Amino acid sequence: MATRSSENNEVTVDDLKADLDQMRADMAALTGQMKDQARSSAQRTYADARRYSEQKVHEGHDWVNGQVQEKPLMSLGIAFGVGMVLGRMLSR
């Protein structure tokens, strides 16, 4: 912080410049820390979301696989029907 000179009890311009330079350096350091924290938080969130989505994809795959094994004829019929619909849509 600016100090007052003992002679006339006033803050000098050089003191103010020094304080301003220190404040700029402090703000730059804080900005860097905040950027690093935000990046770290975003990386953690991305990793958590990716893990969650991969887990849900595996659960869905397991469920569909189980349905196909439990009801193979129904699964075959559904696959045939979906193939027919898609074939008609794509042939137009």
C-alpha cells in the first residue's frame, strides 16, 4: 500500500504507481489461479459425464442383449419390421 512521506504527510505519485503495479501483478496471479481451477473443474466434470454415459450405454446394451436372448422370435420380427420401414424410406 502507499505510504505517506514523513515530511508533508502526502502519498507520492511513485507510491501510487508502485501500488498499482502490485495490484496488477496480484490480479494476474489470481486470474491464473481461477483459470486453472476452472480448467480442473471442467476436466473432472467431463470425466464424470463420460463415465456415466459409458455406464448407461453398457446397461442399455446388456438390457437389449437380454431381451434378444429371452425373446428371439420377437426380436427377429422387430428387426425385420424396422428393416422394411427403413428400406422403404431410403428407396424414395
